[in-house]
Amino acid sequence: MKKTFAQLGFGREFAWIDFANSFELDGFGVPTDHLDDPLWLATFLRHWNLAAELPRPVPLAELRALRTVLRRTGDSLAADGRISSGDLGALNSVMKVASVEKLVQHQNGWGVKIVPVRGGWPWILARIAGSLVAMLKLGKTEHLKICPNQGCLWLFYDQTKGNTRRWCNDRTCGNRDRVRRARAGLPRRVPGQNA
């Protein structure tokens, strides 16, 4: 039975994090590049309401370039809360796609819809990069973390009240660490402990 996008660990935080994690290590260091899978990419676009169908042709070089910038940015933000000037310029370049606000009427009132001046992949890439801006507006870059499992290194946003989440997934990477520590005769890890 094929797992859903959310069951695979995607779709919980921000679109840019899912996109940066599209080059995935399986927990044991074996890589999968989800951008090579049109089904994964189409599911990602639908899940984040970026496109109902996969626009063709798929600009894989541009997608990989943005993923590289987003991953590097995520690593920098998790380490010291900063973004390099080069990555900032690259993100601004992607997000320069102009949009307009359009007034729309809903069943229960009025709303504003952002409409792209130029659609397709440029708009999708701008929206993915824009989801990073949405996270930065929260002002909680200390909640952005990297799974310490060297065979995983998944980016995630810690939504716990005390910002105490350590692993991307406690049942996989966290459990592997507990088993490793038990086999080595090491004590259980105390929350907030680094070793």
C-alpha cells in the first residue's frame, strides 16, 4: 500500500521545507531524489495548492537550483539564524514574479486573492520560496532544526511549546538513536541534552 504525502513525513510545516527535503536520505544514508518522480512532484504541488496538475515541461534544473538554495538557507538558519547574501539574492530573484491582488466574493463575505501576472513554473517557484518568507515572519528561526541522524538530516520546524523536539520523527530516527545508545550501554538522553 502506497503511503500518502503526509504519512511519508511531508506536508506538515511549510512548502519550502518539503521542497528542500525532496532530496531525501532514508535514515540509513540511502538517497532518493523525489524531483525525478513526476507523481511525487504532482502530489507536492496539489498538497500545497500550487497547481492542480503538473505543468509540462518540468524545469528540473531550475527546481534543483532552488532546492539547493533552500537547503543551504535552511542549514544556515538552523545553525545561526542567518541567510548568506548570495542566497538572499537568489531567493529574491525567484520571488520577483509580479502578482496582483484581486477582490473576490465568498459565500460569507469578501476576500483578497493573490493572482500571478505570470503563471506556471515561475509562479510555483516564487510561491515555494515565499513560504520561507512566511516562516521568517513568525520570527522563530530557532524552531527550524536539522535531524541529528547523519543518515537522515531532514529539515523540520519544531512546533512544540518548549521547542524541545530533537528528531524529525521520534518513531524512526529517535528510536534508532535509543537503540544505538542502549546497545552501546550509554544512558538515556535527557531532553535538552546535546550528547
